[in-house]
Amino acid sequence: MDVKSTPRYLYWLFCQFELITCSYLMEPWEKVLFYSFNLAVLGLLLYTTYVCVAAHASSALQLLCSFLGNPRANALAVVK
Amino acid sequence: INHIVHNGGLYKRPFNEAFEETPMLVAVLTYVGYGVLTLFGYLRDFMRQWKIEKCQNATEREEQKDFVPLYQDFENFYNRNLYMRIRDSWNRPICSVPGAKVDMMERVSHDYNWTFTYTGRVIKDIINMGSYNYLGFAQKTGACQEAAAKVLSQYGAGVCSTRQEMGNLDKHEELEKLVARFLGVESAMAYGMGFATNSMNIPALVGKGCLILSDELNHASLVLGARLSGATIRIFKHNNMQSLEKLLKDAIVHGQPRTRRPWKKILILVEGIYSMEGSIVRLPEVIALKKKYKSYLYLDEAHSIGALGPSGRGVVEYFGLSPEDVDVMMGTFTKSFGAAGGYIGGKKELIDYLRTYSHSAAYATSMSPPVVEQIITSVKCIMGEDGTTVGEARVQQLAENTRYFRRRLKEMGFIIYGNEDSPVVPLMLYMPAKIGAFGREMLKRNIGVVVVGFPATPIIESRARFCLSAAHTKEMLDTALKEINEVGDLLQLKYSRRRLVPLLDRPFDETTYEETED
């Protein structure tokens, strides 16, 4: 499939999604229901990622910075 | 490449059959698709039950709601929720002779395939890749049609009797002698319907106390005939000779289940070409086993007669074997001869017995005379007795078309099942939405294909089945291949991972089923 332009390629990708999840066969109101459910789940996933992973990453980064900043003083504290 | 033959040199030519394994990702996504459709099916059933939505399918009457439910099993669930969505790919009405090109009546549905209306337009010249027209005898002009028209004006269309009463015309006798000569057997008998040939004659041949060993993927007519007969049925894995040999050994050693008496008869039911897989039966090995264990062989050549073999005489000629080794050679006239009906060929005693004891001979109306004449003319054409080489040319054209089409499809990257020489070409689709999409997209591009899903195939292995014909010219095949390529790219159907594993003819035990090695 030649990648003529990005919108066309995205539309083709969307068609593949439709075919795989069989929303190609659904009536319009079923499609609305299905897509809204999918978007809701995706939104929740992204929010969970943001909340958990961001906090976890920032705390990990803080630990790393403290390691680099004061190696001797905090080494014993960390090991304990 | 391993060309060592372990089975005693039974095969005179290489046997190339391959069933590529389903890619794991595709299988998972297919299940996802079916899962989503099932959930929506439950939702729609709930809505229909609580009257939120109008119920358009068959249900019990109000008074019968407390009885045993009729429509709650999986088949009916599948029917109303999955089949209905893609129903427009089947039962399409055609309005011309189903030759290489066919005309179809256009129809639309305004309520998602519950009802159809005809627009009145006729879509002309659709390339027909779905009809069983292997040698191209489905014509409205030509020698066959003229002969059939002459016989129609002479005998009329109806026979109004069964074979045993007043329905035995001289045309039927002529046909049976001709078919016996064509197949190379002593005698043959013809019936009006191919399905009825199987289902009505197997009960006449075997009964209680006999054993039937039937292939896993046998046609419904063979299964019905086997069940009607009352014999014990055991299934062996598809085209798997080790499985068949194990069953034969067990049958001879242990005998009947409770009394341990020897079986009265052991009948092996196989088909020449299996129409859903495109695979050819391993006939040399089956015959060797049959001789070793002294059992009988019933070969159903519905798709292979006329389509295989250098002169079109079927799978027996394809392998270079003698027709006397096969006890009952059955076939149909529907596929390669452009007519309707079936035949059974074999020894004279067998056929004389069937003339008296077959249900089909005693109760079914005999074949219509114009149909008989169509078969007589087409068989003569294939044998070359009408003085031309048209028949031979057609058989060779079919073989060329088969090889070309299969090679091109494999090169494009589709998963194709079956033997290299079989004119039935199944192309794997797997996902349910792609079944409907493929049928519709091909029709938009003026090519008529047959798509098959559950219950004719296992639930994830849905496919599109192409039936090649000697009437297809190379230009038609090229057009069809171009469109299939386009649709394959559009729908992402090129699943093949090109692991061309040669078929290993090594002896393996009963635990292995896949013939290809990773």
C-alpha cells in the first residue's frame, strides 16, 4: 500500500482497526457505542499511566539525583 | 530438499500438499473479532427480548414461550448475530448461464441484510470464480446444448417415474455404458442427484455389524449415508495414513466392540478432492492399506472426475493406478460435465445389486433426458470420440490455469491450502469482518467469489474458495489476480510467512499431525 499522504494512511489504519475488531459490520449506533467504550478505556489507561508512571519516574529521578549529588553522605543512609 | 521416499515408491510423481499454519497474531485477532461480535450479539438479543428493538428473526409464539426453547443454541445465535451481518455475500441470484462470466441481479438491503430488494439492474459479465465449472461445459451454445435441445424435443423434460418402474429410458442405458467405458470399470449406474447417490447407496452397501472408516473432512452426503446405514463409524485424521492404519489394525485385532466378533465389512470412505481444503487423497497409500487389511474402498470423485488426470479420468488416472483397485467409484456429473446427477461404477455384481436394492433406484425419479444427453455429449467430448480435440484441450487448459493461478497467488503472499494440482483454491481470510469485506470488494470489482465461514469450516479458518475453469482465459485470470492483489493489500490478507517447507514423506507416529516442520 503506497503511503501517499498521512491522512490517507491514517484512514487506512483506521479501516484495518475496523476490520479486525469487526466494527466494519456493525450498525452505526453499535459503532458509536463501541468507539465510545474504546475511547473511555483508552482515556482511563492514559490517565492511570500519567498518575502512576509519572509519580514513579519522578521519585526514581529524585533518588538518582541524590545519589549523584552526595555520594558519601547518603550512601550509608541508602544502604541502611 | 528431502526427496527420499519412505513409502516404497508408491508415488510416480511428487505429491505437493501444504497447509500453512495460522500465524499466532492472526489467530488472536480473529478471536478478538469474534469476541466483540459475540458481546454485541448478547446485547442485541437482550434488546430483542426486552422489546427495545424489533425482533425480525424467527421466534416461538407467545403461547410457546414456556416450552423447551428452540432458538437458544449456538447455531441460532451465530445465525442471527453473525451470519445476518454478512449475509449479502451468499444466495446472490444469477441470471445467465454460469460460465466463465456470469450476470447477476443487483440487490440492496435497507435494514442490514434482514430483507433484500432488487434494484432492477443486472450486473453484466462478472468473472465467475465460484462455479464448479472445471471443464467449461456450462455453456448455452455448442455441441452439448444442441444435442440436449434435440433430445428435449424428442423425449420432453420429465420422466414421471422411478428407474425401477417406468423410468428406465434407453438414454440411461447408453449413458451407463458410456460412463463405465470412460472410467474403465465393468458397469456403472447413474442417479438423478449427486447428494442422493451417496446418502442412498451407502446404506445399501453396509449395515449393522460393518465398520466405516471415514475421513475427518468428508462431505455431508457421505456422513449422512454412513449414519443412515447403521454401521459403526470411526473417523481418521484428514489424509493421514498413519491414523487410518492404526484404526484398521485396531479393527482387525479387536473386532466388534462388545462381542469381539470380526467385522462383516470394513469400508473406507474418502474423497478425490476435498472441496474445502483443495487437498487430494493419498490414493496409492490408501489402496496399499486396503489390500493389506482386506477392506473395501469407496472413492467419491465429485470434484476430481474430469478435473484431474492427463485425460480427465479422475484421481485414479492422476496417480497412474488401476480402476479395479477401487471397489466403489462414485462421482457426480454436476461439476465437470455441466449437468446434474451422480454415478456409481464398479464390478457388474455390485452394480446389479445396487439396481435392485438402492433406495435411489427404487424411489427417486430418474434423470431427465436432456440432462442425460448433456452428460453423454460432454463425456464423448472429453474422451475425444466426437472427432475433435476439444476435450483434451480443455483438460490441459484447466491444468495450466490451475498451476498458473496457484503459483501467482502464492507469490503474492496469500496463504493457499491444498495440493498444487487441485483446481479448488482456498485462500485463507480468518477474520469474520474480512469474509464480508472480501465478498463485497470483489463484487465491486466485477469478480464473483464464494466465501466460506463457520459452520462449513472451523471457526477461525474462514476462507475464499476459487474454482478454476478451463473456460477462463489467461486474460480473465490476470484481471482476477490483479483485483485479488489489490483487495489483498486493501484488507491486509497477505499473511504468508513464506516458509516453504517441503513435504517430508517420513514415517511419523500418531502424535504428530502437522506435515510441515518448523
